[in-house]
Amino acid sequence: NMILEIKNLHASVIDESAEDSRKEILKGVNLSIPAGETHVIMGPNGSGKSTLSYVLSGHPSYEVTEGSVTFKGQDLLAMSPDERAAAGLFLAFQAPVELPGVNNANFLRTAVNSVRKVRGQEELDPVKFLKLVRELAKKLSFSTDMLKRNVNVGFSGGEKKRNEVLQMTLLEPSFAILDETDSGLDIDALRIVAEGVKSLRSPEFSSLIITHHQRLLDHIQPDFIHVLAKGRIIHTGGPELSRQLEAEGYGRLVGEADA
Ligand code: ADP
Ligand code: MG
Ligand code: MG
């Protein structure tokens, strides 16, 4: 019962600044994620982790040159970003956009309704939406103050994370991909992300979390950890793998994969 199946995925980035403008980053990624599981990707800087999440989101700067990705049995790569979201895929990136002049509640409601529309669900008017958002915020122990403000403008790191988790929860995804790689996530933000993912956990929900934060891994207790290096998954292990990597680094695994 695989939700996401990535087979021999090769992808290049279209680099405007380089002379030979196509650079292959993903060099044959294979990864299968069953329903209900939490998987983590770790790996050295520059190995293609963010590229993988961008490719799965349908970002136009990346070109798939070989391989396939199926999501719930459908060809994910043939779907538009909107169709991916409607099918239940949620992607969170490092830097959430700030939208001055755009009310956060309206923004979230528009996002939710565009997905509901494609799913054939009733669209939510402002009253119904507010009721739903209040219930969710209560469940997540979030204040609803940030709904009145402009999208992410002047939000603290923790508030941005809460807003992202709120958006994720509202969209009722069956699969969430979170790229939490870079530094700048404090202890509070990590806990917010972990609680958000845990609140969605069910036999029908899976996630793929890109991180090197041991504390986040302690919170979410993943089923499997994969190591991505030089554009390929070179090793898969259980939750204990992160401690081993923390102790010995990636050198040995990368060396074995090269040999
Ligand atoms: P990671 O997330 O594992 O640190 P990335 O996927 O961000 O790795 O990057 C993988 C490689 O692709 C790096 O060498 C990076 O410089 C290159 N790369 C990624 N995006 C671009 C881009 N838009 N233009 C040029 N090179 C890129
Ligand atoms: Mg990086
Ligand atoms: Mg990255």
C-alpha cells in the first residue's frame, strides 16, 4: 500500500547563471513510502535534498529527465502543482512568503477553498472557515491572533511555523513533505513542527521530512531514515541511524557508496 513511489528519478536544475545551463542533481533516486509512515531524509549539504522536494512540488526550475513518481497510483509528474495539492500532497519550504496587504485569514481560506473545489467539496464561507480554523487552533494550542494580520508580515519564527502548520492542517493532506534543513529553527519552532506532524498522524497519512535536527527526530520518531548523497539514496536505516550519523558523520557511508 504505497502512497508515494519514486523510481530511478533523475532531475536537473536549470541554472541561468551557468554556461552549460543544465546540471544533473538527482541521479537515480528510489524511494517508496507506505501509508501511515513517517520517513526522514538526511544527508550532506548540496546532496539534492531540497531539489527532491522542489521536483515533487512541480517547481518550474527543475526538469525531470528520467524515472517516475507515482502518488496514490497516479503519475505525479504529469500533475500541475494545484492538482498535486488537491490530491493530498502538502509541501512546506524553508522561507514562507510574506504578503503585505493580504489578510492571513483570507489567504488561508482561499488556499483551502481552491483545494476543496478540485476535490468536489463544498467551499467554506468566512463564517464556516473561521469556525473550522478556531477548532484547529484550539487543538494545536495556537492563538488565533495571527489570522487578523497580514500573511507572515512581522511574524516571529515561531509564528511563521504555527501559520504553516495551521495551513497544513487545514488542507487535510494525506502526504506532507517538510524541508526543515537550514539553521535558524529554534527549539520552539521544531516543537511546533513536530506537534503539527504528530497531530496529523493516522493510518492514511504519511510524511517525508528533510532535516538534520536531532531534536526534531526525537520528537517525531520516524519509521525510517534515508541518507541522500550525491543525488542518490545510499543508505536506509531505522530511527537509531541519526545518532550514528551524528557520531561518525556521512564519510563512511559515502565512501562505501562510491566504492
Ligand atoms: P541540499 O538541500 O541537499 O543541501 P540542494 O538540493 O539545495 O541540496 O542542492 C543540490 C545541488 O544543486 C547543489 O550543488 C546546489 O548548488 C545545486 N542547485 C540547487 N538549486 C540550484 C539552482 N537553482 N541553480 C543552480 N544550482 C542549484
Ligand atoms: Mg543545503
Ligand atoms: Mg536543502
